[in-house]
Amino acid sequence: MSRAALAVLVLLSTGCGYHTAGKANLLPSDLRTLAVPAFVNQTQTYKIEQLLTAAVIQEFSTRTTYRVVTQPDADAVLRGTVLTTSTTPLTYDSKTGRAASVLVIVSMSVSLKDKQGKVLYQNPSYVFREQYQVSQELSSFFEEDSPAFQRLSREFARTLVSNVLEAL
């Protein structure tokens, strides 16, 4: 076998050390149960903490083998606080002057601690954004920030679970 062929074989058989995002789990191996109590809402946005908590529980349940519970008696507890929410018009309809698209922003503090109080993950300034179009049809107009908050909560949950598992 030539040196070039041997070099190619060696390069192909060695790993680069990278992994697909969202696939690693760097949490302690003895972690079996994970508590996700209802997040705290320090804003005036109605039920945003419920949407975010439910999305995080769903994401952990579908992506991991942890038994996810809501009571804080578990191997680790994930706590979150919704600090601020805001909506900002991005574009306006030139005919009506009404907002055509809106940006929803949610800021949170999140921490995961084990039974002994050791911090396994923490981010005191999580910020998530979701944009949505505002219906211009008066007959079909409805408050669209709720669907935007639902989309935002699902994206928040996907990102949070990935970051927690990968210790980012």
C-alpha cells in the first residue's frame, strides 16, 4: 500500500471531534429526573410563563430520556423567570398606516441546579425574538401575538434544551 493511500485511510478513519448540534448531552450521567416547575412571570404578558414552561417540558420529554416532572423533588431543577416582554412594529402598511409586521421579544433568566445546589447551567439574560405579520383583513383580524408567543416558546424551548444539554 502506498504512503498516499495509507495517509488517506488514516485521515478517513479518524474523527474530527465535532458533533451534530443538539445531539450531545454533557449533563451528569446519574441524572434521571428533571423538574421543570412553572416559570415565574415578572411581566404583564398574560400566561407567557405557562407557554414557555409547557414548551420546555415538551422539548425535554421528546429529546431526552429524563423523566420530566413539575415538582422540584428531582435530580435537577430547571427554573426560569420571564423578565421582560415587548412588541415593536417593524413595518407599516402604506395604505392604512397600521402595523404590518411586529417583533415580539422575551427576556428570561434560566438556571439548572442539581440536588446539592451545584449550577449545571445558567443564563441570566436569555433573549428570544419572533416576528409575525399582522392581518390587514378586518373581517379576519385577530390578535396575533398569541400565535407569535407560541412559536417563540417552541423556538425558545429547542434552543434552551440544546444549550443545557451541550453546556453552552
